[in-house]
Amino acid sequence: MLDVIKCRIVEGPNIYGPHPGVAVQIRSPWDYSARFKTALKDAAQSVGMMLAYLSITVQPEPTDLLLHVHFVCDAPQLGSELVRYVVAGMNAELCQEEWDADTPLVLLQERRRAAALPVATLQLMAEAHARDVPVTRLPNGELLFGYGVHSWQLDPQRSAATPPWERIGRIPIYAVTGDCARAPTMQSLLREIESAGMAAVTCDGADRAVTQALLANRRVSALIIGLDTNSILQDGVGFERCDLAVIVGRGTVRPTAADDDSEWLRAIGVPMLLASQPVRMKLADPDLQPLIAYAPDGIIDWHAPGSARSHARWWCEHRWRAWNRAGRRQHGPRSARHRRAQAGSARSDAARPCACVTPGELPPPYWRHERCSFSECKIRSGCSSASPSRVRSQESEWSAL
């Protein structure tokens, strides 16, 4: 008999990759990975779901086997129920029992059709992607274009109004992870940002739902958010890009959602893969040393003097020029060379009082990171900028243990 012992429904960037998906652990007496993979693909095709990067690994246990299943899909909740449907069907087949395979499948098909977005809405989402505008599906079914003061919401079931693209965009996001001195770190960031003449909203211990609510708030012009580690493991991160990631001390108590210390460390490292500049963390902390090799743009010692102030100055000069005199959003150069120049500028300001570490070659087992937006992607470890086709091929290298 197959038994689902853990199922994670991740709606945002997570420890497995940058896209929503499902991660399941199934206990099995024998290696049924090939049979399960075929059955899952057939069921997804019948329902009308598209699964990407489907992977199954087998972990030997003292008395049985543990199947680790992960795949990417646009409806993770429906994907998790599809997994349970396949497990129930395989159990009935193994026990030679009668099983109604059609009724659950029809119900899943109906739910899939009900959740499908209108064509006009899909066209708006495609245009938003071309404009580098983030689109988030909120729990109430509405779509959030942009973030904070530059956001706009759409109910896809009522109308397909034209978004006011000239005022839709992003806001600066500072993500702080870890459970040791997270609140003081956020306050330090807030003081530095306020000293630069800007205002920001802070929220500590935020899960994905709270993060989305803050990003949908039209009064939020900048966000300093302390992310809950359990929520990162179970639900993913509530944004697909941030301006800065700060990793404080890991803490002493392992989160309940983490299977081991490796997952714990990978969870607090997720925002650094989404940040647009070098990650800030305490290089002297031995618990954080394994993350050094995975920082896309290098690392700056957060506890070195002047590190916070140098970032606030860099933000003023380079990042928060969202509107020109006509009130239209500026889209700066998006080449890999430009992004390296920006990162180099930040390092040149901060490197004098701070210790800097450049990223090394990525050893397994962990993930390989490519930007969620193909147009801004670059291959790591000093390689040249990547074409969209190469980025798509590299995206499959986000792999879990």
C-alpha cells in the first residue's frame, strides 16, 4: 500500500524552485516510481493540467521506501488532489479492489474548468510579463498587478478592464530571514531607510498570506518584511523578486515544517536567490557558511560597519527611480552587463568597510538559481548573459535534496 505522509502545496518561490508546485512524500513497500509517474501524467492529461519538471527520487528506509515527488503546475491545490487520486487508484490496483476511477476524475475536470482564467485576462497577464510587472493571484480570486502604491487589482470573472499601466509597478522589498535577532535587524534597516528620506512599512513573522495582503495595500510604498521560516517551507514566498535579502542567525530551534537542518538552511536562503544585489549576512556565523557558495551576486557582511548605510545610499541612487517627470515608469537597461555593473557599484561603496564574498561554482546537492524573469536572467559563476532558450533549459536545474 502507498501512503502519502507529507504534501506541500507551494504557491510561490520555494526551496525546490522559483515556481508554484507540489512536493509529496509517499511511503511505499516497493519501488513504484515508474508506475506512479506514468499514472500521474495520464491523470493530468485527462484533467487538462500541465505538469513541468516532474521528478521522483527513491529514498531507502529500514522497512520500506520513501518516494519524493515534485512537480511544477499553475494550480498546486488541484495538483495535490491529483496525486492523492493516483495513489488511491494504485492502491486499489495493488489490492485488486473495485474502484470508481471516473467520478473523482470528472470532479477534478470540473474544478479545473472553473478555475481557468478568461482569454482576455490571460492576455493582460502576458502584457504584464512583457512590461516586467508582477501578477499575483490573491486568495479571493482577484489578480494583483504590481505591488503597494503601484498596484492595481482585477476581478477576472467580472470584467477585463485595461490596467493603468503608467502607474503600475513595483515597490522596494527588503526580506529578512532567520530567527536570531530578526526584529533588531529590521529596525536597523528602517532607520537607515528613513535617514535616506524614505518611508517603509515593517512586518515581522509574516507568512505568505500576510505578505500578499501588504503588497496589495495601496498605502505601502516600501516594505521591510521578516519572513516566517515555516511558511517558506509550506507555502513559499509571497513575492517573486526583492531588492535586498538579509539573513540573520539561523536560531536554535528547528522549524516544525523542516525535515532536517538542510531544509531549514535552504528555507532561510530562498530570498537571497530572488534579490537584485548581494545578500547581507553574518559571515562569521558557522551555521550560515554553507550558503556562501549559492549567492548569485556575492555576499556582504551585514554586521560590518556601514553595511546598512551603504545599501540605503545605493538604493537612493540606483533602485528607486520609478517615475520620471511625466509620471511614467522607467525601465532601465535589463542586460546582464548592466546588472553586473549595478552589483559592482553596490560592492564598491560597501566593500571598503565590509567583507565581500563572490559566488563560487555550485556544488550539489542544492538548487541552481536562475531569475524568474527570463529577460533579466544570467548564468551564474561568471558566465556571460544567457539567451531565453538557454535560461529555460537551465531552469530545470533547481533541484532539491
